[in-house]
Amino acid sequence: MSDSNRSPSPSAAAGSIAAPVPGTSEFLTFKLGAEEYGVEILKVQEIRGYDAVTAIANTPEFIKGVINLRGVIVPIVDLRIKFNLGQVTYDPFTVVIILNIADRVMGVVVDGVSDVLELDAAQIRPAPEFGAGLDTEYIIGLGTAGERMLILVDIERLMTSSEMALVDDAASVH
């Protein structure tokens, strides 16, 4: 039986993961500014401290550059910039979540990792409807756990979107 209030170390979050209970999903929770977000734990490969990246010319501002992770070149996206969350500062709590999405390894910069949280379907509400000016297609919904409210991100949809330019678009290949 899993205790959802447990706070594993970052290495535990990326290490072996117990099989989820049917009807539940596990999310790695992290902070961006004042808000707490969650991504499916099964997409997470590892968590690393933020370190210098190699900038690539002519990339969008939110793509910080690349790192060499044990021989694999990994693009790094700063989600604070991508989500327009104001001033970006890097401190000792800033981390990179290394993701494995669509057979590609990529990383996202976040303010800090909180824990792994197990949510059942009753704890996940649909994303609210906003006007056409606000893009919510990357939001799975809002998760609630006690007093906590999490913005659950469809990280695969976000990272494979054409605007990110991180994964080849099979439709454009002739």
C-alpha cells in the first residue's frame, strides 16, 4: 500500500516505482513560481540539479539549450519562460526533470520538485474553460489533494507540439 503523503528523495522519484493502484495515477509534483504542477511519473527518467547548458542559436527563448547526459544530447526547456511566469531566476532549488517522451530524452527546468502524489479519478477535475486567448490544450486537469491544487500538465502533448520543435512532425515528412 502506498502512502501518498510520503516525500521521496529525487532519486527515489526517478528510481523504481511501485505499480499504481487501478484507477489511480501517480504524478511528480513541482513548483513554477507560486503554483504547483504535476506530470505523469512514468514520463520521468531522472531529476538533476540545474547546471550550465550549451545555448543553440536561433531557438525560441524557452529552449535554454542542450546538455550532454551520458553521451545523449538533451534539449532543455525552461517551463517558466514557456508559460510566461515572470522573472526567471536560478537558485540551488532549481532542477531539471529529465523526461523520456516519444522515444526522445528531453529536460524541463522547474523551480523545485515537491513529491510524488497518487491521485484517483475523483481527485482530478477538468481544466476550466477560458477564452480563445488562453491555451489550455496542454492541461489534463486540476488535481486536488487536501488543500493542495495541482495543475496537471500533459507533458507529452506539450513537448511534442509543433511550436516546441523538439520532435520531428511525421505528417510533414513526405
